[in-house]
Amino acid sequence: MQRYAAGPHGLDWASQPDPFRRFAGAGRVNLPLMADNLSTRYKDIHAPERVQVRPLNHDNISVLLELSLGISAWKQYEGSRWALRCNPSSGNLHPTETYVVCGDMEGLPGGVYHYQSFDHGLEQRCACPLPVSGGVLIGLSSIHWREAWKYGERAFRYCQHDTGHALAAIGYAAAALGWRIRLLSHWGDEQIARVLGLDRSQDYAQAEPEEPELILWVTPDGSPAAEFEALIPLVRTAKWRGRANLLTANPQHDWPVIAEVATATQKPVTPPEPNRAGDWPPLRENPCEIQAATLIRRRRSMQACDGNTAMACDAFYRLLDALLPRSDTTPWNTWPYPPRIHLLLFVHRITGLEPGLYVLIRDELAEKRLQKVLLRDEFDWRKPADCPSHLAFFRLLEGDARQASRTISCHQEIAADGAFSLGMLADFSRAIESGAWYYRRLFWEAGILGQVLYLEAEAAGIQGTGIGCYFDDAMHDLFGIRDSRWQCLYHFTVGKGVPDTRLQTLPPYGHRD
């Protein structure tokens, strides 16, 4: 269908959600701002042998949260002021909430904490000496209303994109500390909700609920993960404190399909997933010498491209290489699922590479299957002469693809004015054979890809932007896709951003000082 998904006809600014969740009455642990003391360079994140392993303590947990989910800057224009964060979000609406579950450590008693990014602190929801040692659990949830306020029915998948971005952001921050991170893929949503306290309806009253998404195990030394069987009996009988704040007093719209999809895609307890990343050659070293903390916090979603700047071919190939799922490379070392997403590219301005339509295949076994999916007689499936041998990157059709890219991305100029743009094509039906719960993980994988694109673009001296609005049927027609078992889930563009000089940039935590 050549139409937009259902959404509000205009923005009701009076009901704009509060971007910060708080729990009134919860205990409070202030966190120090210490990310500037981290010496790890961005290039070292992919060379863990060069990263000093920091001890697991209150201060370094603070760094982990500051560089993954904390505020990166404030923007101000005339009478308006808004926060940007290290983890990207559709429309800068930030539906993702974060929880820390830990045992007793110096400066941080054992229990369940909510991370309050506004002033970088932890709200203790549950005080309990939990059997968690050698690491911490990081849980993520989504507040659908934050996205639905602006985007209507599209909100659910945008929340899932943001979960994937946040997962990767935590992975990068952990790698900068020399820590390991693992997605506990076997946990079910019910177990996550119980451990994090998301099922405590009495603590939300009239406030917007939170949907459990995932839980991570973060450790400096590979200690075994804490499991829900040991935690749930303790947190159920422990003392909980805090009531969630109401984000919008009088919402004007309701999108029942969001709740229907959320219910349909809830995950049960499943067997653990082994890491199935491909056996690729080592990722070539990034020449970027910038400190990881600096690059992570300066990441922005560009609002416009200059329409002129080309990207060097060598930098382009390295960026594509970073998208391959290696088991020893951040952030793919935390992703246990097989690669289900491949990239359909609109190349506009890559030095030495003809403009046109291209494809990057991220699974060594999927090339023949995709040749049967991308069906246009004109496609020549030609590999560029200077392309690294291990990259399954093919030119399909030479020509100016700017107009097509712009039109398909809901007529947004940014899709045509960069060095390249792309759509993420998912092996949809095969993925959800595991269960409807895999639907969310497809979007998480897309969000992880987006986070890699953001940071690798920054490291190359340019910028990126996720594009959530696009005409998927038109995209399928252009690439000759007639098989409904494959679906586009996310678009992205990379180029030289044009800064908006009207905006004033303020430090992230100047208000705390």
C-alpha cells in the first residue's frame, strides 16, 4: 500500500511525554561523571588486547551508563531546550528505560536500580542482598507511549529499533572498559519483568507501563551470569520503593494495535542461543585516533547533508566490513542469533565506485537465496574490482539512484544528499519460524546495524541518520522483490552533515553542577 501508517494528524504539544522517568520515594545513589578519565581510543574497542580491563565497581558502572545511555549534550533554540543522549532514538523521544541488578559492592548496596539519565543517578527500587557477583545485570524496557505520541502505529517498531541501538551502545561502552557483555537470550519476558519490578502494577498506578525487552550480563572477567531462578524468589519478597511518574496527563490518542503486537510477540523462556557469528577475516584496524568517550558523545543524527561530499572508497569498505557479524568484534560479540538482515544500498558519492544499486550480503550462505529474491533482468551482480575478497558486495545496477532513494524514504532529501543510503532487508519468514517473539529481535538487529553505522561514520569524519519512514512496497518493486517472506525493516543514510547554526550546544550535565 502506498500510504503512511496510521498516526496523529498533528502533534498535541500539550501531551508531549516527559522524556525522563522517575520513581518518587525510591532510594537515591548519585553517580560520578568520570567518562572523561577513560583513555581508551575508539580504534581500541575492536582490539581488546589493547584495552585496560577496569575493575567492577561503583565508579566504572557509572562510566558504563554515562557512555551508553546518558545525556551527551543539550540543544537550545530560543525558548526551547532538549537533551540528546548517547543511545540514538527515533525523534529523540527515548522510549528505552534502563535497570541495573547487582549484588553488594562498595558504594552500591545490592538490589534493583532504575537508571535516571537526567542527572546521572540510580534510583534503588528494591533493596536486597542478591546473589549476583562478578558482574551486573542490565535490563531494558520500552514505554510505547513516548513514540506513539508522535508516530502512532509505527511506535512499536521504533521502540524495537531503539532497543537494538541501546544494546549496541552498552556493548561499545563495555568494550571501552575492557568488559564483556552477553545477551541472556534464554530469559523470558515474564522473568525479566519480575526481576526488574515491571510487573508491579501498584508502583505504576496511572503512569504509563513499561514493556520488558531484554537483559544483559556485563562482566570484566567472564564470570558466570546470575539467573532468574535464583533472583525471582528474593525480589518477590523484598521491600520495593518508588512510584513511577506520569509522563502525559491527558493523552489524546490510543493505538490498540501496539498493545496487540506487544502481546503477540512476548517471549517465553527458551534454550540458550549459541553465538552463530560468521567466520570472517579479522576486522581491519580503524585509523581513528579519537578517544572512545569523545566520539561516542559527539555522535549526532544529522538533519541535513551537504549534497557534495564524497566518501573515500577505502573508508566505505571498512564501514561495510564492520557490519559483518564477527564473534570477537563489538557489538556482534553479544548477539547470539544468526544474521537475518542484508543491506540494499543506494550509492551516490563513493570515490572510485559507480553510483547505483548495490547489495551487501551478511551471511555467507545467503548469496544464492538472495539472487533468487532480487529479480530484475537488468541486475548484473558484479563485484567491484577493488572490493575486499571476503565482502559479498555486488553492484546490481549502475545509474543515478538519488531520486529513487529520496522518494522511497518518504521524500526526504537526506536520503539523496549523502554519500550513500540503504535499506535493511530481513529474511523475515525464516526468522519468525522460531516464534513470533523473534519479530522484535529482527528490529534489534537492525538497530545494532544502525549503531555501527553511526559510530563508524563518525570515525570516518562524516555522520549518519536512521530513517524510520519509508515506502517498503516501492523499495521491493525497485529491487525486484516479489517474495513477501522478505521485508525491509529500517533505512539509513550516511554523508557530510550540515550543522544547524541556530542551535546552541550546552554540556550534558551542566545543570547538575
